[in-house]
Amino acid sequence: MNQNIVSVIVPYYNNKKFIKKTINSILNQSYKNFEILLIYDDSSKIDLPYIKKNFSNKKIRLIINKENFGAAKSRNIAMKKSRGQFIAFLDSDDFWKKDKLKKQLKFMTTYSLNFSYTAYNILEGKKILKKEVPIRIEYNDLLKKCDIGLSTVIIRKKLLKLGDFPNLKTQEDFALWLKYARKSVKLMGMNEALTTWRNTNDSLSSNKYQKISDAFKVFFIFEKKNIIVSLYSVVTLIINKLKKNLKFYKSLF
């Protein structure tokens, strides 16, 4: 396989507890032709000395935002500065298995894909559950539920011409995947868990009201559905999310 450069984008905001494991999971990849774009997105700069001291590696490019822009804008800034033919995403509290890039790039090459995702593990305390994913996701499937974990995704950089992350506090990845699917990008995944997602209660993504509000914006503003369809779509998302959570928590006991 041709050794294409992968630009790995990691936004950072007030997450000293997990960031070292996150970055090390990239540095320890079996596939070595990558760069890390670490975007410091905390206006207080309180953790900046720690970040500079612990992540001064030639593989890491540190981008310091002038203010707190949020994850979506931070990723967009990094994508524009990226050098790779491929772009991978990893949130600062998640981590990868060591063969993640190698296996996923081979998968993308085999099937000539511009977009791919994988299954992932959900870490709840000390317990782990694998989140299964469908091998192929169509636009109409994605409208009902999003099985694509952001930290599992790799795209070819050329997809950026179709759009980047919208200015939302949450659901920005869901909005972008919908746009790609609507524009006939093939969304395919590997049902192998190569990423671990931490289910933490203090993350922005755990704010239910924010997620519901942003989900409505995704359907009404970005997908241009009418109010009734948008509300119905949000309710469908909530129901499917509740079903998924129920299945997850049952499996813990």
C-alpha cells in the first residue's frame, strides 16, 4: 500500500486527564506516516504549559486558538492546515488500537473509498462494550440514527470541497456526514472495534438539551426539512438513542 500521509486532528479543551493516552495511541500506531494537529482551544491557556512540555514531538503540530472556538471550528482550522491526503479525527478523551490506521487505510484502498468508519468500544467506568456498526450506511438510514463515531472516521482530504463542519456545539459531525451522504459519498465501515470512546458525564456531548436543539438545527437548517419533518426526525433520533442506551446498560449487568 502506498504510504499516504494521514493528518490526525485532535481538538483540546480542558482535558489533561486523558490527553496523554489519546496522543500516545496515535504515536504508537503501526502505520507511521502521519502528522498530529493538536488544536489548543482553551482561551484561559491554563493547560498550555503542560501541553507544550509533554507534546513537543516532531510528529505533532500545535495550533493555538486565540479564543475558544469550539470543536467544529477548531477541526476546520486544522483541516485547512493539514498536509495529508487523508484526514482522521480523534477526540481528546478517546484512543485507538495500534493497527487502526493501517487496517482502515487498507480497507479504504481495497474498496476505493473516500470515507470510512469502524465499530468502536464504549468505555463505561471499567466496563467495555463493543458498538456494532453496519457495513454500509445510506442517507435515509443516517437520518434515523447516526452509528458513525467521529473518532473512528477517516476521509480523503478531497472531500473538503463538499463542505466542512458547521458551526454547532454538538451534532456537527452528524450534520457533515449527512451532507456527504446527500452528495452521494459512499459511507462504508469495518465492523471491527479499533477505537475506544469514553462515556463521560462532563463532556459537552452528554448535554441532552444541547444535542436535541442542535439536532433540530441539523434537520431544519442544514437539511432544509420543514418544521414537522424536522421535529419528527428529532423524535426518531431520540427513540433510537434510547433504544441503544437501554441495550448498552443492560449489557453492563
